[in-house]
Amino acid sequence: MAAERPIYLDNHATTPADDRVLSAMWPYFAHRFGNAASKSHAFGWEAEAAVDAARERVAELVGGSPAEIVFTSGATESNNLALKGAAEAYRSRGNHIVTTAIEHKSVLDVTRRLERQGFRVTYVSPNGAGRVSAEAVADAVTDETILVSAMLANNEIGTVQPVADIARAVKARSSRIAVHTDAAQAAGSLDLPERAAEVDLISLSAHKMYGPKGVGALWVRRRPKIRLAPLVDGGGHERGLRSGTLPVPLCVGFGAACEIAGREGEADGRRVAALRDRLREAILSRLSGVSSTADLAPDDGERLPGNLHLSFEGVDGEALILALRDVAVSSGAACASAEAEPSHVMRALGASRDRIQSSIRFGVGRFNTEDEIDRAARRVVSAVETLRGAAASGVPPRSVVS
């Protein structure tokens, strides 16, 4: 009898590409292989038309125009282009940037670099449930502020921030401030035109929404026009903001993923949320000493449909992950998994070190089934009971799973 396939519950780290996305991409790896910048023959024209169609689909998901979409290698590059590009372009106006303490590392590492270059950065703290208020962000704005960056949905604890309210509050202080949001986790799950209204810059990544790895986009508002200094100079591709030959198959796949999300995202979100709640109930009904970040303030705003962030009292989170050999979960952001320091997101919430180290992130996705959720819950309960039993006997947790 064949072994059961491992259960994938780490969809915040990456999602599997939808078969429909793969089907759309394949011709552009094979006989439709032209360079979209080749203007003198049919192969280039065909590739350019495919990129233009993809650009339209990404723009439709964001609620913008195709001319506002700049293709990048992913959300990390998009965040870098947005922050570094705006900081350089608007430095003559001021040197102050406002962001939040729970941003992705691809924002926080950029702001740290900008601080070394002479910019001042204010990091707005969330409340204990991981929510940042529009008023707190607006209150941090000064006459020197040129840029505000607040992520739409947190990649670790799933909190959805009131980005549209933040943008309106900031613009009420000064219409000259550029507002950016990292929407990598939110795209495909949340309505971006509504949630990011009045925002000027939006970062996206295809592989977080069932598209291919290696491609993303930055939406750059044209009216009123937002200026950015490019990070990469070369052939002047992407309106001079991001030079380099476009990966046509990846752009096509990104466009297909956006089209599917626009058509099916709402129903998809309801189904995924139901699976997430099923997993939560199955674990909490069988184990004591388990708390959810969402329970800290259940009425304090939404969370991503597939996000479940749990802390298991008396259990080392890394040991639990190792014990769940056939269930893929994580302790936080995949991009920061090589770092030994405790989660900066949980620290910002004021969580204790024990709580941080006992926390696990589950990411339910489009292709998970009820059977997988039920099996995963049983594995979690069994692993936690084993680790707690070992701890009560004085056995080191790592030796139990080695």
C-alpha cells in the first residue's frame, strides 16, 4: 500500500501552481518563445501581446490600468522598488518614512538601510491583536514625511490592516505623501480595489496566489503620478523602472492566476475559511493549553481566510514542526526562517518568549481537502501529546523527534 502523501499546510510560504496556470504558461516555454522587447518580427510581437494581456489581468485584480503595472521578480523586489525608489525620488521634499513594526522583512530591511542613508523612520506598533490603527499611522506623519508603508495582510498571524483608512487618514494630512502597501498575502483573497483604495503603490507576488515563482508586480499610480527612481538600469524596460528581459511564461502565468482569483476568489475564500475553522476546532476541542492569536481580540478586525496561528503551552514549536514530518507547517515567515531570533511580529504584539517559541503557523489553501484537514488535526494532537508527555518525564523535546 502506497504511503499517504504529506499534507501541505504552509500556503503562506508559497502556493502550488494551479493546473490552469501551468497550461497557460507552457506554450511560451516552447514554440512561443519570443522576447517581448523584440519589435521587428512576429515572435517578438506574439510575446509582447501575451505580456500585454497578462498586464491587463494583473491590473484588473488591482483595480488599475495596465500602464500602471511594472513586472518584477516578486514582492520582495516590488517592496524594494517602492520604498527605495520613492525615497530617492522624493528626498528633496523630506527624509521621513512611516511604516509598521509588523511588516515583512523585505520592507523592514529596506527601512533599516534607508536609516543608514540618513532617512528617519517611524515604526508604528500594533495593538495586542496585531492591528494597526489609521489614527496611529496618521499621527506619526510630520512635515518631512514622504512615504507611508503598511502591509494589507500579515504573512505570519494573518491580520488584515485597515489600509484604505490609513491611506485616507494620511492623505488628509498631506496629499503629497506616497502610500504603499505590501499586498502579497492579500491578493487573491481580498478585494484589492476596495481594501487598498487611495493607495499609490501596491506590491504583488504570483507564487502566493497559485501562480509561478519568480514573478511579481508593483502597481504605480499614474494619476496623480507617483515618481520612482529605478533600482535596475539597462534597456529601459517597464517604463524605465525595471530594466531586464521579461520572463514571458511567468508573466502569462501571473496573469492567469489573477484572472482565476478575480473570478473565483470570493468563493475560494469562503471554502478555505471553513477548512481553517474546521482545523482550529478539531485541535482546540482535543487539546488544552492551546491559544489562537485571533482569540486575543476576536472582534478587532479580520484575518486571512486560510491563516491559523496557534500557540501550544509547554511545547517547543520547532520540535513540534519536526514531529509533524508528514504535515508541512511553519513557525513564521519562510523568508526569515534562517534567523534564530524570535518572531518580530509576535514581539511587536507583546507576546512572551515562551508563547513565541510555542507558536505554529498553519496556512490552508485552495487545494486542501476536508480529509487532509482532519488527518492533520489528528497528527497535531498526537504530536503535542507526545511532546508534553516527554517534557513531563524530563526528556528533551528534540530527542523525541530526532
